[in-house]
Amino acid sequence: MLKNTVLCVLLFIVAMSTAKTVKFKDCAKSPPAKGAVKSVDIKPCTAEPCKMKRGTNVTATMTFVAGSNATVANGVIHGIIADVPVPFPLPHPNACGVSLKCPLQAGNTYTYSASLEVKKEYPTLELVVEWELQDENQKDLLCVEIPVAIVS
């Protein structure tokens, strides 16, 4: 039993060492009065800008306070390249029932998590990733900009 517990703790430490709480810019178009992003963790990431290796998955976990009630929460990602937003599709954009329990209530704290495939055909470059979570009216529940580098 002790051996299993020690093994679990070691695995947890190794897993957490590849995640990093990153600096981000809040980019909500019309920030809700009470809403705020508290933290953004990217896995794997060990230094900023986070290096996203082609052919792998990257997971973002964001803790936020909902600024308004919402029955829908859809993830939307764009890579900002030369001031042009390029869509990066999520395999499961609807966060309700996946990482969030909807409806969301204004003033409550939530943790949203989603994974994105960094496709092998993406070019190697540095860019800003704009990651949004939108409500049923396509209004931002959260929006963060994160500097990243896509690497081989």
C-alpha cells in the first residue's frame, strides 16, 4: 500500500513539473463587471514563451470567475499571426459537460480545461494564442492572449 502511495505521489510531481502557470493578457472584448481570469496553466510548458511541439497535444487550464450567467460555454482559439487571427479548431469546443458543469452562475469560480492538437503541418514560429470561452450569445466569458512558440 505504501509503495503504491509513493508511486502515485512521484507520478503526480512529474506530471505537475511539466505544467506552468503562464503570464497572460486579458483580451475580453467587453469584460463582465465581476468576471476575471485568475490563472492560466499550460501543459506541457516549462518556460515562456511556451514551446508547443508539432505533433503533440497541449492542454490549457484556466481558472476564472464568471461575470455573467451562461447556459453555453464554447472554446474558440485563434493564432494571431502578423495581426491576422487564424482559427485553431478544438476537437470538442463545447466545454459544458466536459470540463464545466453548466449553467454557469455569475460570481462563481470555475476551472476550464481543453486540449489542442499542435498539428505536424503547422509552421515553426512564434505567435500569440488568443483563447476564448464564449457564452450562448458569443460574448466572452473569458479571453486570454498567451505568447507561444511552435517548434519541431
